[in-house]
Amino acid sequence: MGGAMLSRIAAAMTLQLVVMVSGGAAAAASSCPATPPDTGATLQVSHAFGPCSPLGTSATAPSWAGFLADQSSRDASRLLYLDSLAVRGRAYAPIASGRQLLQTPTYVVRARLGTPPQPLLLAVDTSNDAAWIPCAGCTGCPTSASPFNPSASSSFRAVPCGSPLCTQAPNPTPCSATGKAACGFSLTYADSSLQAALSQDALAVATDVVKGYTFGCLQRATGTAAPPQGLLGLGRGPLSFLAQTKDTYHSTFSYCLPSFKSLNFSGTLRLGRAGQPQRIKTTPLLANPHRSSLYYVNMTGVRVGKTVVPIPPSALAFDPATGAGTVLDSGTMFTRLVAPAYAAVRDEVRRRVRGAPVSSLGGFDTCFNVTVKWPVVTLLFDGAQVTLPEENVVIRSTYGSTSCLAMAAAPDGVNTVLNVIASMQQQNHRVLFDVPNGRVGFARERCTAA
Ligand SMILES: *[C@@H]1O[C@H](CO)[C@@H](O)[C@H](O)[C@H]1NC(C)=O
Ligand SMILES: *[C@@H]1O[C@H](CO)[C@@H](O)[C@H](O)[C@H]1NC(C)=O
Ligand SMILES: *[C@@H]1O[C@H](CO)[C@@H](O)[C@H](O)[C@H]1NC(C)=O
């Protein structure tokens, strides 16, 4: 990446993850603890929809069923997006596709951009190589956001349209003869569109600074509202944050995602090799050349209680040509399995929870209105088994005894091929993404207080 050099202050840094739960949370309440600073190697991570979300934009908390329905439809569009990536493949671009841009993130971290540094929130997205940031003067961007102001930064640089970097942007605007005009580009999806300028500036994350970080400075958004924060693309494709910082972080990071119910800023994103767990169960990463940003793993089965449920091998098989297989994703909230795989898991769960009537709620089809004993669910990967604690399998209403299996099949009427292991099933684990060694690791780590 031209100019993308990382001035290295710490060998590894940990970003405290801030969890965001969309729609469900009231604005950060006064009972929310102050965000601890990102010390030396530590970056705080927040959940976007949690009670202490730094976005804190939603004033009204919907009912529990309403919250689930919102999340479920948000996940459905995320799944369509991931599936479309997996099937078609796309040109690499330092900006998300329209569909992705129009989604709300699940987790955010704090960063600072420019000189002097301006604070901003970035969504943590493991399935994206994009980097985009709402910029001052953007028409159609959310008014609640405090956008980045390029003219207040002495280190800001517009990438000229004659630069080779500009040819990698989607739909670049025609370039002047001198090639010195700014590289503008656009994205459209359905009735929505975005215009941005390819730009570079110093990005500070915890105590490190990435000089000449390349991103899309959002200038115009029409149609569906763009989310109010930027995007930190942690995909493994060539223009992602990982690629831009690979000399320092060696395409290695881990996170512990806190539960959206958590009031604490207790999740962390740790960049680089240092401080990563040494004793950790790992499974090989699979590479799909048609979709280089996605973290494919080889899920070979699912166990419910002591039973390995009967899933047809084709529902789990990795196929780079069709995009089929299993990915880990930080931007989907509840795990989605292709229909035959989900049916097998669900049927065994229901069989074990005998005697209670099953109901549906907010997009989830295996809910119980009475207290029941849930079976243990274990995800079987090539070389690693991950037994999920009950809090990663069951969603419970805040009041009352209703609980639901926190997984679903592919959206209705869509024949998707991807299994997506989502954030709720990853929470309270240290999940290690070790690209140079081609592996993903899981270790239980309680990063959510209660
Ligand atoms: C946050 O976590 C700390 C330590 O685990 C705990 O003492 C405190 O009560 C928690 N605060 C909230 C608001 O959950
Ligand atoms: C369970 O409770 C939900 C929400 O109150 C309701 O819609 C559903 O009909 C109930 N199901 C059963 C089986 O009682
Ligand atoms: C997935 O794991 C199974 C069991 O170890 C193995 O037979 C299969 O070849 C693996 N698939 C890929 C694509 O690596």
C-alpha cells in the first residue's frame, strides 16, 4: 500500500471493543460507566446496540420481540450481502459495496484520524476490506454523527485521479488530463447511492499511528441512511486495514466480543502477534480466491447434546466456485445455517426440550414460553471443537421466561450457500485470526461482566 506505513509504538495493541446493539438500546444512560482509555496495547470494543452503545441514537427501546425482529431482518440483509460476495466475487475496492455501507454494524472501536487527531468510531467488520468514513459536508449522511473534517487536518491528502490507487476504486469519476484532480468514486445499490473521495490521512488506533491510511471520504449519500460511523475493514483482502498494516501487525488479530447486554466496555480487539494466546484450539482457514476477504473455516458438523446431528455433507462443504461453506463474521448477530443444516440442529434441540410447546418470535422459530433445559451445542471444526456456553445459544427475554434458540436458517425464499457463525455465538471467546499461519483459534475468555 503506497504510503501506508505504520509508525510503530507498541508491538501489539488491544482495542477495547464497544458493542453496539441496533435499535434496542436507549441512548447511553447515565448509569453507563465511562469508557476506559485505550491504554498501551488495549482498544475498547463496544456493541452498537447495547445499553451503553456509544452510538446511543435510539431513544425508544422496542419490545423484546421487536428487538429480535429488527436484528433478524438486519441479519437477513447481511446474509444476502455475504452470500452475494461469496458467489460472484467482486473487484477489490477500498470501500464497501452499497449494500454493506447501508448496514448498521454490530461492534465499534474508537480511533482518531488526521493531525491534530479527530475522534471517530469505526465498525469492526471481519468480512470487509473497505475503509470509509463520513466526512464533513457530506449531504445525506446522518446528522447525529460528528464527521471527519479533512480541512482541519494538516496531514490529509486527496488521492489524485491519476494515481494507480484510483483505478482500484469502484466507478471512478472521469479523470482530468493532468490526473491531479481528486479521485472521486461512487456506489449505487437499489435506490441508494454513495459518493466518496479516495483519501489518505494518519489513522491512530490505541497508541499506534498508520500513516497514509487509505480510505473513502464520504461526500454524499442518498436513499437508505448510511450508518453514522466509519468502517474498519478487517477482511483479509489486499486493501483492507490488515493489508495496509501488515508490516506491523502481520495480518494477525484477535477479539473478545462482549454480549450486547453488557454495560461494560469489556471487549477488546488486539492487533499484532504479541499478547495473543499461545494455548488455543485452532482450525485451518480456507482460502476462496473468488472472495479473498472472507474468513472461511471447515465446519464439519454440529453436536446437540451428545448427538452429532444429521446434516447432509453438501450443506457444509467448502466450494470456492459457488462460495459455499462456513464463514466467521463479526457483523452478523445470530448464526445462520443453510436450510438443511439448520433444520437438523433445530429438530434435535426441540426433540431434547420435550414437553414444552414451541412458538416463534421475531424471526426465531424455536422459542419456549416456559423455563426449559437447553441442550449443549458444540460446533465441530476440522481440528477443533467449540462447545458453546448456554448464553451463546439461547436468547432470553429480559422479563419473563421466554427463551429462543439464537440461530436461524437462511432468509425465506433465498437459496443461500453460506453458513455464517455470527457474533453471539463467538461472544466471550478470544477468537484469533492468524492469517500468515492460515488458522483461526478459539479460547474461552469471559470479557463480559454478567
Ligand atoms: C463492570 O465490570 C466491573 C468488573 O467486572 C464490575 O465491577 C462492574 O460492576 C461492571 N459494571 C457494570 C455497569 O456492569
Ligand atoms: C408465547 O408467548 C408469545 C409472546 O407472548 C406469544 O406470542 C405466543 O403465542 C406464546 N406461545 C405459546 C405456545 O404459548
Ligand atoms: C474438512 O475437514 C474434513 C475432516 O477433517 C476433511 O475430510 C475435509 O477434506 C476438509 N475440507 C477441506 C476443504 O479442507
